[in-house]
Amino acid sequence: MKLLIQKLLIWLSKRIIRRHQPIIVAVTGSVGKTSTRNAIAAVLESSFRLRTNFANYNNEFGVPLTIIGAVSPEKSLIGWLKVIFHGAKQTLFKDQTYPQLLVLEFGADRPGDIGALCDIAQPDVAVLTVVSPVHAANYASFEQLIDEKTTIIRRVKPGGLAVLNADDARVLDHRLEAPARVLTYGFSQAADLRGFNYHLETRQDFTFDPGEQFAETHFEVEFEEETMPANLPNLIGRAQVSAALGALAVGRHFDLSLEDMIPRLAKILPQAGRMNPLPGIKKCLVLDDTYNAAPASVRAALEVLGQFTPQGDGQRIAALGQMAELGRYSRDEHRLIGHQVAEIGVSLLVTVGEEALGIRAGAIEAGLTDGQCAHFDNSEEAGRHLDKEVRTGDIVLVKGSQSARMEKVVKDLMAEPLRAEQLLVRQSEKWLKT
């Protein structure tokens, strides 16, 4: 039944695109997809009637649902019939309110996923962020994973645009494969649209209300000899700047000026579980980055932690769950993360999950003592331990793959746990039962 519904959704979505002819902006990569997608939407929504993926609808179910403009009714047969009827109407009749532009996130768990999504909605503009060994266990080699992610470059429409991250050589190596114009972005001197002078400003106290401005990321943008300052309120880290730069590159394809686009970056809102600063117990600061984890995103998160200076007698704490589905790369990648933990001056490392023992081992190799490291089988135990260990002025980074459920650690540490449903990831009834 599930396969039948999926095939029907794909059939409907292809015909909806054929009838309404929206511009397709597609984003993929191992990390940074959602942040870049949201940044693109923020930059373009004032210029186009626009729709982007609902939640994490980035697969062969979610992308068609986004095109149709529906949410999953889960197990409701009547709900699915309503979705199909709604989609069928859009294939038969032109809807004047249908989006002019779709910003679609394409996910890939296994070989062929990106090609299948391009078959549904071939990109006019294709954005590739970073290639990292995510879901590597599902691929025969890292080269096969790279080939999967770079499929989007080869499948962009002729006459369109491929927007590539110049900070990742594995992405740039495939630039000549695009049958379209290529525009690069990043911090690299070689980038067409370049960010530089990045710095982070934060409040001195950690007793802010969630949603209240705590931090601001500042940077400058250079494109074709034009330079402008930009800032991202309450967005933290170079990864957020990278997403903004990708969005600005897409906007240039539609002849939007930096002067028009940069103020729109302020519309990008912090997302639950994506480097979201939260006030914690005992006046500590929690950096909630628990949505998911891959080697590149964990390195970026640790870089952010290293930029914070603890208050008074405070300390840097890293609570890291295992990174899932790394296959043959798991041992080395976890160990390298441990090295970085030691290098940025972490005082206490808490790891969760069997694979995360590699992080602990790497950190001890790089200089942490055994007494500075604590390991737990699950996030509940880790949360209870940290509840006793944190003190005033501490800065606690919490991150891990979805399977590690590190949001449970955040719930133990946040100053207002009754607001968990509003502020944390995976708070639906379905997730809370697991």
C-alpha cells in the first residue's frame, strides 16, 4: 500500500510541475541542506510566490507532498485520499495561486536517490553544499557517495545554474560536469561570491529568554568587486554564514542585488536542534545542535564551542552522541572528532553510544585525561550525569545523530524544560514513545 501511494504521489507531482511550470531550486549535500534551503527561501520569498519543503520532507514521499502542497496524514486512509484528490485537481486545472518557485531539499540515503528526485523535479538551479561520509554504510565506497551527491550537478537543466560550495574541493572537482552556468560561494579566495571577516558577538549573560536575541554573527560579502556588510541575528557559526552565502548566490541568478538581499537574511530564524542557544540550569549556556550529526557538522559545531569563552569558573563541555551510518569510516571519523575536542580546550567530554567511544579515545590521545571523560550507553544517563556536573558559566555543546536522542540531554539541562515541545527536536508523540 505504501509503495502504491508513493508511486501515485510521484505521478501526480510530475504532472503538477508540467502544468504549472514552477522554477525548481533544489538543494542537496551531506550537511547544511536545511539551513541553506531556509536561507534561500528567506532571500527569495519577497520576490516570488514560493513554497519550500515541510519539515524534513526531502525524500520520494516528502518532495511530492511538498509539490502537491500537503502534509502526510500518516496512517489515515481518508487523509491519503484527500491528498490524492487535492493533487489530482492541480493536474487538471491551473491554479493561479500555485507557487512560482519551489525550493526543494533533496536527501539521499542510498545510491539512486538524487537521480530519482531529479526525475520528479529537475532543477533549474541546483545547490550542492558539502560532501561528507553521511550514510556511508549504504554505499560501496566514499567515491560512490560523492557520485550520488554530485548527480544534482549533472542533472541541472541546461541554461540553468549550478551553485557550488567553493570550500569543499570534492564539490568543486565536479564543476565541469554541469550542463549549465556555475557560480561558487564560500570563504575561499576562489569563490565567486565570498564571505570574509566573520565574527560572532554574544551577550555577556546567559539568562536570556529563548527567542530573545542572544547572539549575532557578522561578516562581509564580496561579489564582482562589490562589498557589503551582513549580519545574522541569533544564528551562530560559519555554517550559518555558508548557508547565507549560498542563498545570496542563488538570488544573483534572479538578478537580485546584494543591497536587496542582505536585509532579507534577518528573516532566517533559528531552528530547533540546529546550533540553537538556550539558557540552561545554574546559569549555564546550552548550544543545542541535536538535530543530527555527521563528521563535517560535528567539526563545525566544535569550532563554534571553541569560539565561546566560559564565564568566571565556567568550562567548555561537549556532550556528543555517536555519528550513525558511517560504515568503514566510523572508527577514524570518531577518533578525529576526539582530537578536535581536546584541541579546542574542552574541560569535560560526555559521550553517548558505542561508536562514540572512539571520540573518547581520540580525546585522550590528544591530551584529555580519563577523569575528564565520561561515557554512557544512552542519553538519559548522560543527561542525569550532566545535571550534576554543570555549573554557573559553563557552555555545553550537545550534538549527535538522531539515533543517539541527544535532545534528552538538552531537556535535562535547559532552564525551562516545560517548553521542550516548543524548543526541542523530536517532541512529537511518536518520537517520545521511543
